[in-house]
Amino acid sequence: MNTQFAKRDYSLTGPEAQRAEDNGLVSANWYASTIPRKRLKQLMRRKDGPAIRDTVIWVVALVSTGYLAFLSWGTWWAIPAFAVYGVLYGSTSDSRWHECSHGTAFKTSWMNDLVYNIASFILFRNPIAWRWSHARHHTDTIIIGRDPEILAPRPPDIKGMMLNLFYIKGGPTGLGKIVANSFGRLSDEDKDFVPEEEWSGACMVARVHLLIHALVIFWALKIGSILPLMFVSFPIFYGAWLTVVFAITQHAGLAENVLDHRLNTRTIYMNPIFRFLYWNMNYHVEHHMFPLVPYHALPELHEEMKNDTPKPYKGLIQAYREIIPALIKQTKYPGYFVKRELPEGASLFPGSEGLETGRADYP
Amino acid sequence: MNPQWIEVCAADEIDLEDVVRFDHGEKTFAVYRTDKDEFYTTDGFCTHAQVHLADGLVMGEIIECPKHNGRFNCASGQAIRKPAIVPLKTYPTKIENGNVYIEIEL
Ligand code: FES
């Protein structure tokens, strides 16, 4: 038996892309739980109400905490005020970005597009490039050489992941891309999934983002205070940590190169506050299997399919009790991964039997 | 090439605002019934990737693809939401004696 874990190249332009193609892992058929069509149609039904309600709450919370932060500037009270404002701005925007990128949060298209574009700006993401990136993530979830959104490649860069709690890696990368895009340049990776007819639009929108940041910097210089930056450009650094905590749980430490979201994705039960901030993305297996189901219907979808999926985690703590040791082990034994237990009687989906990256290079 | 009308199913086998898959020979089609009780047919696979549109969601005259939420107008085939960009081929569709027929080249 081959006990060596061949070093993987996670780039989209390296040899793994071809290997994925050769192994039938590109744009493949994925496992989907059986749900009666009538029921699925009910679950997929779009509504404006829940997302309007949640967006109003979000905006009111942002404005109130922002106002408190403004009033407390210069005192110690500014620290908790900005801590809360930062999470609402820099972390909550990620789930809004995500749901609206699918176009499922609101029934009305322009509402999805508006929130998506604002959230993209907050997160230093090019809304055009990232729409295509996320489509690829759904096509080839955690397929090496194909998925541009793998947060924990093996061996994982744990230090980098921790630095990213303060967006120290993602922030400069995101900003660097916006700057490069605004000068008309897209990386080879981006060109791999963004169609050519979209490139000029991506560069144009990057210029708009950059201009807004430049105006905020100009304003800060003019008044001799970083306060405007604390509200607009900096929260991603001091407030995005919660989104990183949530996002790592989605796939980290699980199988790669399988065609079954039950094996490479986690569903975690969360309290109502986290579920509000994360817009139910804790039901992540469900979301990946049925991306047409809006966030507000995911708990119901979970009830429909939970007998066909591995046991959900009881909470973030239980998930991290698994993730942290797995990532540490992967730094030494990159072939190691957490194998999710399917419910009794459930069979592995064709293409997932090999779990090809899980070779015995670990004790 | 010889265009022919092919029977798909009874009209009431397709729910209002729904879609069914119809395979004929090598080809697969998506046959829609809109909320206004109009019937349309397009190619069965999304133009973005080989995904059956019959697993998607019909909203009025719009079909949303089950994989990446790309959207098409099922009457015209026009792509109206990315990542769908390339339009779908459409096929003449009629109801006769309570059955749905589509016209395809054989
Ligand atoms: S496969 Fe239909 S939008 Fe991607």
C-alpha cells in the first residue's frame, strides 16, 4: 500500500486541475438526498419577508452600535462599542453576501443584488469575480485544483488561519486584488473561473470600490482622525473574526475529492443569535445539496433530510473539538482527515468510495 | 431533419408552476407549465453545466437552475441570471386532447 501522501498543489492552474478532470471529479454528479418534489418546491419557495425583517434589524443594529461607537470615541467605551459594530459590519456581512450571491435571500432580485454588492464592498471582494468563484465552489466543492474557496488546504497553515481572524492574510490579499483589478489585471486563478466577457466589468467595479476607500482615506486625512476608516474600511480587520470562526467549520478537516457533501461538509446546531448572524449557514450540508432553498427554510430542510446525513454537531465547541486536533494532525500527516459516519444503511455515493486523499500516512 | 410532434405526457401531470424532464432518444428536455397555465419546452440541460433543469424551480416564466441559481426565461430561452449566460434552445409546444406535445427534429 502506498503510505506516502503526495504533496498536493491546490492552485487552479497546476497539475491537480488535470488530475481532477482525469478522475471524473470536475462538474460531476453529486449525491442528493431524496426529498419528494412537492415538499422540495415548498422549501424552495422565495419570500421577501424574512430577509427584509432581518436586514432591517441588521441595519438598525449597525446604526445604533455605530452611533454609540461614535459617541464613545476617545473613551474606553469605544472598545466594546466598536467590537460589536465590527462584528455586525465585518462578520454578518459575509452571510448576507453569501445568501444574496445565490439570489435566494429575497424574492425580489434587485434586493439580493443591492445587499450582495454592499456586502462585497465591506468584505474587500470583487462582486463579479466572487460570484463566479462561489459558483465554482458549488460545482467542485473541496476538489483539489478546482475549488478556489478551500480554507484549510493540507497541510493546513494554522498560523495563517489564526492571523486571518484579524483578516491579516485575507485583507491584504483582497485589497491587493481590488487594486490589481482596478488597473485592469486579473490573476490567472481568477481567469480560470471568471469568463472573459466578465473581466472588464470586474475591473470597473473594483475601481468603484477603490474610489470609495480612497474617499474615506481622504476624509480621515482631512479631519486628522482615523474615525471614518474605523467605520468603513477597518472593520474587516477587527470585526471579521466571527465569520472566520463560522467559515472554518464548513469543510475544514473533512474529506477532499469526494462527490458527497455529507462527507466534506458540516452541519452544526447553533443558538438563535448565531443563526441570525450566520443566516442559517450552519445547515451547510443542506445548503450545498439544495442551494435553491433559501436560508429561512434550511431548518425545515434539515428536518426532511437529517435521517440521510451524518449526525449534526451539537454546537461550535463540539465542532472545534474535532477540527482543531484534526488540523494539528494534518500539519504532520496531511493524508489524515475526519471521516464522517453516514447513517446506518446509507451507501457511499459512486465517486466517493476511494476517499483518495485519505491514505494511511498517519498512525 | 424532419420536425415531428412527440407526445410528452398528460397536461395535468405537470403541476402549475412546475417542470418535468422528458427524455427522447439521445436528448433530454425540460417541459414547463407556468403559473398562467402556459406550456413551454427547452433543452433539458442548463447551458452553464450538464445539470437537469427539471430539478430547478419555476417562478412564473422563469426557471432557476438547481446547481448555481442561474435563471432562464422558459418561453424565450433567454439567460437572465448568471452564471447562466448562453440561452437555452426552445421547442414549439402544444396541448391537444389534454396531452402535451413538443415539436423536435428527428
Ligand atoms: S449549472 Fe445551471 S447555472 Fe450552473
